Amino acid sequence: MPSVSVTGLASGVDTGAIIASLMAVERRPLSVLQGRADLAAARVAGFEGIRTRLEGLRTAGDALRAPAVFAPRPIATSSDSARVSATAGSGAVQASFAVAVSTLARAHVTTQSTAMTAAAASDTLHLNAGSGPVDVAIGIGDTIATIASKVNGAGAGVTAAVVEGKLRLTAASSGTAHAISVTSDGSLAANLDLTTTLAAQDAQFTVDGVAHVRSSNTVTDVVPGVTLSLRGATAGGSVTIASDPAAVDVDGIVAKARTFVTSYNDSVDALRRAVAERPERGGPPARGALFGDDLTTGVLARLNRAVHDPVAGLVSGSNQAAAVGISTGASTGALASEALSGRLVLNEQKLRDAIAADPGSVEALLSGDDPLGVVGRVQSVVAGLTGSAGSIAGRITSESASAAGYRASIEQASIRLGQREDRLRSQFTAMERTLGQLRDTQSRLGAQLGLAF
């Protein structure tokens, strides 16, 4: 049964308040322990967040250092890829072509024009979409949905669907050569009365003024080694397609450098938030979970050196990241905040110009192995931190152990404090009962002696 607590009935003293005050004093160390446990947990979360950002930076570095990134390859570019895009393969030559598109190829679509819902008799449909006739057996009572399913399973080069209760056939391939023809042995074709709702059309285009017609919008046999993807009419103008059998993928390199810079900045931001001290109105400054942590502060300095120090063995003027457009920005003006925070800025045009002038030098600076380039140095810093035996992993382990130890101490202290409170309540209850008994005795004696108390 739960214990009965009597609060001040006999003594007139608020013993509950006294117990609460005593316990509040005894719980102060518990509050300190909870604060330490919360801080240890926050430090674990801080290190885990930093590790995640650094792992993203390592992945971005891997992409930029991949052996094929700077390797010459067949490349085709388009002056307007929304209308004509191009990819190059083996057989591409150093050339430029003007492509003008009049019409795009499209597939034939034919739709049932009657109200028929099921076959009135068994029949055979003969479908032809340019690859020869295919027979489809239809049974009496077959619904429009069943007919569509049988057509789809026949391999006739036609896709069937039921749209608003009507059978719709679409040629699997575009162009007039794949227009759909439907006949039947009996009256089924007539009962369906399939009519054209979108006529088949060939792609019509010119390359350097020479006219071409193709059934598909993907053209592989006009420009040597280049696949053209026709996407839209050029409205009287033309799109310039340039091909090169051995070019560096400048766009690809710039995209990977952009991702690397973004990941680097994400890592720097996470590190700075963790160690920052921010002013708070009317109170002490707010501090990051890792404020004053030497490891975190040291990582910032090491990353900064990895990016900005000259790469040994390279020519002066081409041995620092700033030479190819990777820097902390201007020392004054709009980009000053980047310089102060240690974040990077990528000047994409400067990088493009450097690649065009000497791709080998850019590769050596950024992705070289001997000597180790900028990206490799950053990855070396990251590897020593994020691996299973890395510094961050060790700190996560130690801080997790500290948090677990604090939680265990809190649990044990909470049990002791609960027992202490129970004892106090029992003692004060016993006191109240004793005082009550004494008052009863006093009252009886007073009544026997005729005395009033």
C-alpha cells in the first residue's frame, strides 16, 4: 500500500515545503550531472555532423580525382541543346556542323470511333506497324480492355490502351514507315472503326544545308561518330554542333569542382558553427557544442593550408588553387565575408580558361598524385579524421562513453535521492503522528484536571 503522508496537521508547519526545499538542495549536483550529460551528447552530435560533412567532401574529391576526369575523349557540344543535343563516340572527327530542324518524328496514334464495348463474335485482328502483320485472336464477348491486353501481348509493335472506354493504339516506333494498319477476318475492325488521331510523321532536317529524312528523332548516321537528338524545330535558324575526337570535358570538370567547393564550404560552416561563440542579448554568449575544442579548431587550419599552400614541384604562378579560380574571393568588397570565414569561391570562367590553356597543369594542381595536388591534400586531412581509426571517431567514442557515464551516475543519484525523499517523508510523518498523539494526551489530561490548553 502507498505510504500516507501527513503534512503539518499536528505541528502547523508546512513539512511538504521543507522536504521540497531540502530535496532541491540535494538535487543540485544532479542538475550539474545532467548538464554535463547534455553537453557530452551535444558534442557527440557535433562530431557526427562534422564527420558527415567531411565524408561528403571526400566523396566530392574522389569524383574530381578520378582518372578519367581529365582524360581526352570524344565530345560533342551544341549551341542549343534544347532543340538539338549531341553525343560523340568513336569515329568522331574535329568538325562543326549546322543542323536545322523542320519537323520532329512522331508515332502514329489511332482511336476507336464507335461505342462498341465487347466483341460480338470471335475474330482475328491483323496488325501491321511496319514490321509485318501480326495476328491477334479475339474471342466472342472479349471486352475492350481484354482486346487491349491481347494486343499488348502480341508483340506487334503497337501499344494498346483504353481511354475513356475507347481502344487506342499507338505505334511503338515513330515515323511514317511505322503507321498502324488494322484489318480483321470478320467485322471486328469495322466495328471498332479505328481512325487516326495523331498522324505518323518523319523527322525532316538539314545538316550543313543537306536535307535528311529519318523515322526517329535519334540520328546516328549523318554526322560521323556523333548521335544527334532532335528535340525541337529550329524556326528558320540552325544549331551548331561541334565534335572533337579527343577533348577534355570542361563542363564535367567545372561541375565536379563546383561540387567540391560546395562540400568544402559545408564542412567549414559545420566546423565554425561547432566552435563559434555568438553574442546573446541580455545574457552570456551562446557557444557551439565544440567551443574551445583543439581538434576542431585545428581541422579548420589544416584544411585552409591544404587548399592554399603552393603545390611543391609546380611552376610558380600555377602552383596554387587561386591560379585556376579556387580562392577565398576578394579581400575587400562583396566577397570579403568569404575570405574572413575561410569559405571558398569558384571563379568558373577562370577555371575554364585555365583548362583550355593547359589541362595537364590544372590536373597536376588539383588532382595530381606526385606531387599531391590540392584535392589530394584535402582528402589526406579528411582521411585522418573520418576513418574508423580517425581522430573524430576516437572523440565520438570518448564523448559517448562520457555521456553514458553521466547518465548512469544520474540514474544512480536519482534512485538515492528518491530513497532520501521517502525517508524524509517517513520521518516527518512520524513526527506529525507523535505530535498528534502528544496533543491528544495533553487534551485528556487537561480534561481530567479541569485545565484548558
